[in-house]
Amino acid sequence: MNILIASSAPPENGGGISTYCKNIATGLLGLGHNIHYASPLNDDSSLKSSWLSNFQIPHKETAFSKNMQQEVTSLLSYTIDNHVDVIINNDNAVAQNIAPLVSAVFISVCHLDSTTIGTMLKHNSEWTDYVVAISSDMQLNLLKKLTIPPHRIPLIYNGIEDTKQQFNGSNSSELIHNGLKVVYGGGLIPRKGGDLICKLLDKHVNDENTQFEIFGHLPNGVPTRFLNSPSIRFYGTKPKEEFLKAIYESDIFLLPSRAEGCPMALLEAISLNCLPITSDGIGAMRWIVSHAKNGYVCRLRNWVEECAKTLTFLGQNRHILNQGKLDARLNYEKNFTNEITAKRLDELFHRPTINRDKPRRAASLIHWHRWPNSCLKRRAFFKLGIIEKYGLFKDA
């Protein structure tokens, strides 16, 4: 089958949506499908994706343009010219706009059920065969928000490519140090639990037996009280490969998020034999992790204290830590490979729920709901879930 994967992010972007799209693309290629990729391009031409060329995947640009009529016309023509059978949309406004106009099976993947990312799923939902939820919490919220039957909101957890393969021959954490090595990737963003991380670090400023490596966005730079700590290193935003290598060389991965979908970083951690300590926040975390077997789930209301005690316990019981790391990897292999996710999606391709014998010739359009370098107004709209209408499209 000819499958078009649409994304709101360029393929070289290291964010969760882009990572998800690339993983399902490789999984579906493995099942024998032909893949096409639609997304905006990166402004920096030096970041042009080698991933597309490596897998020989044709790309269709869907630009962050104010002329949505032109973008819709162009993408619609592309689907016809390339005989697209299935569209899997991942937060791409141009793709969501063409749902009533195509004969292809149309699937939207929900990556966040709030902000404009969640609001966009309502647009043309009556012409969406399936809206895929990536966590149980998300599935319940979609059932409340969308006026479509529950049988059209399947739950399919994310799967990822086996990232461990790229580190064959590298040293794992057991060979590098004797103490605990702990990694975190959410920066100091409140939704990711950055404030909780700082409180945890306050307890370990002079801890010689635990090394913390902190990745991700630092809105106000490194907090001054951690600048001279021998056990804490802040790296800021780094290339994905560098972050993954840090995970591979670590014992424990921290994820104190208040709200996630099905966090790709957590899946990457367990695929790399890194034991997760996560939260009971909104998202798939507490379903992915079996507490005290292949990871630990600490309550948000007391996350700092519970995580600190867990770190102390694991530092004193290395045999339990090592077995937990093996169980984390086994959890990935049994439940969260991209092949498993691709097969679940493939089942939906053969079970369309919308009669598309006569696609519509007209549809209402919306503007892009996410813009690079957004103004204050658009940032406010994004948080409030407000999407601007564009007008009516009529197919010539």
C-alpha cells in the first residue's frame, strides 16, 4: 500500500512527533508498504534530512504558509498522483484539511489532547476513520471531547526503533563507573517536572556517589546553586544522538512529567537498558512501567522524597538495579518495538469506517495551528486551544 505519513515537524527535528513518524515509517517499510512523507522543511538548509534519502522516502513539503488554499491543493494533487491509499496524520494542519477530500483511509494520531494540538483533532473528525490514542488517559479524554464513536478511538502505544544497536561496542554504564549515573532530558520546563528535578538536585549537590546529567531547554540558564557541584552537569539542548548516548551510559532515567502522551524518551530509555523512575502524571507512564520490576512510579505529590529514597535504595543494592535494567529492556522487546506499533496500525488500514465512494469537493479549512517563532498572540492561542478558520475550499 502507498502510505503518506504527515507530520507538523521536519524529519530532522528531534522532537517526539518527528521521532514517532520516523519510527512508524521504518516499521511500515518493514511490512512491505511504500512510504511518502509530508511535513514542513527546516529553515536551515544544512539540516536537510539524510534520513529521508537513507530510506529512499519521497518528501512533500507542507509549508507554514498563510495561503492554506494553495497548500491544500498541492497536497491533494500529490495524494492523487501517487495513488495514496492511507494517510496517517500527526498534527499537520494541511493534511487534516484534506480529510473530506480524499479517497484514502484517514488516520489521525493524537500526540496531545490539549492546546491546539488537541483542538485540531476535532476539525474534520467526521471524516477521520480513526483517531489513535497513545495512552489510556488520552483515550478517555478523546471520548469526552470528540463527537465520534468509541470504536474509532483505538489505543495503540508508541513503538520505537531499537536504538541500542547504534551503541554496539560502546561502554555501558556498568563498565564506566561504580556509583549511580542518572540522566534527565526535560530541561527546566514545569510540565516535564523541571522544578521537581531542581528540588531533587538540592539533596544531591555534594553527593559523590551519584552523577546527574541534565539535558533539555534551560529558559533562565543553569541555576547558580548548581554551578560548582561536582555531581551535577547541565548540558542544555543537544543533538539527539548525544542524549541517547548519555542514556546508554546511565543507570537511571528520570521522568517526573505532569502530562505526557506516550513519552518517546521513556521508551528510548528502556530500550537502552536504563531503569526509569517516572511519575503518576497524566500519560502512559504508569502503564508502561511495572513498579518495582522494570522501573519505579513515584507519586507527583511526593515525587522528590520518593525518588530520593529509591535512588538511595538502588545505590545500595546494585544487584536489584542491574536486574531492573534487564527487565526494562525485556519490557521494550515484548511491548514497544516499532514493528509492534506498525502491525497495529496496519490492522486499521484494512478496516475503514468512513464511506469514501464519493469524496467531497468542498471543505472548510483552518490555518496552521502551530507556527515557528510565533508571536505573543499565536502563543496564547496555542495554549488556549484556539484555531483560526481560513475559509472554504472548492476543488476545481
